[in-house]
Amino acid sequence: MVALVVDASVVVDGMVSSGVRGNRCRAILQEHCFVPELLFSEVASALARWERHTGSAAEDEFSSVLAFGWTTVGHGEWGSRLWGLRHDLSLYDATYVAIAQTLDIALATTDRKFAATAQKYCDVLLPE
């Protein structure tokens, strides 16, 4: 099993996307995933937008997110790295990079712009 930091884009695509990208994201979510607590708020926000856009309910998807056995990483482990990344990344995105750096594992994201910047600091997996 591979250890990865996953960001909210991978989780949301894994919950609601079909096709190859959705399948790859769902496969990633079965790995040993590390996430900040922030992820759950980001995913909830994205799923709420998806509900408004599609008219479909996302309660089951969010319940699934809460049920995954991911390892939540507290800020005490990575917080000191966060501030140093503020010039290149939003502090939300920097959170994922700081965790990947701290744990010396790759970051998975479907956000190409984020991936392009993040790869300066850690290994990045784009599940496309």
C-alpha cells in the first residue's frame, strides 16, 4: 500500500466524477492517505457546490468521506513548514505540501496549477 497526502480535489473527484479520472481518484483513496483536518471542510464546501450545480444530493458522498480510515495529521507535526510556503501557495494548499514534506511522501491532487507549484517542494501525483 502506498502512503500519500491527498487534497480535497482528489476526494471530491473520487466521490462524484465518472470515467478514468474518477476511477483513479477512487483507487488513490484506498491507499494509506494522510490528510489535514482542513480537508473535511474543503470537501464539504465542494460537495455543497456540486449539489447546487447538479441538483443531486451529496449526503451519501460526504458520509463516505467521514467513514474513510485516513490518518489525520495535526498541525503540530507540520505547522512550522507552513509559513515558509506562503509566497508560492495559498496557505490552504501549503498545508498539504507541508504534510507531504514532513512525512516525505507524495501529494496527490487533480489541480494542475497547484501541482505545478507544489512539485517544487514535494513529489506530486496527478491522477489523470
